[in-house]
Amino acid sequence: RARFKAIEYLRNGKERTVVVCTDVAARGLDIPSVASVVHYDVARTVDSFVHRSGRTA
């Protein structure tokens, strides 16, 4: 439940926020206000990279 509250805060927030997350958040998480994605580690597959980046290929 706390995770969903945090995601809603990000979607509705008007402040700049830094989000650090694992690959659990790589799929199905859409926050249009995110302008940049920084990868801490290289993805093992191209598919994982695309999902982490939040962009469709």
C-alpha cells in the first residue's frame, strides 16, 4: 500500500523529485513528468534496458 501511495505522490506531485528504484518498477510504471532516467548498472538485456528507461522501442 505504501508503494502505491508513493507512486501517486510522484504522478500528482508538483515538486522535482529523485526516485531510486529496482527492476520491480521497470515494467508498468508510467510517470509522464519524469524527464531523465539514470542507470546505475547496465541492463542484462536490451528488453530490460528499454523497460528501465521507460521508452518503447
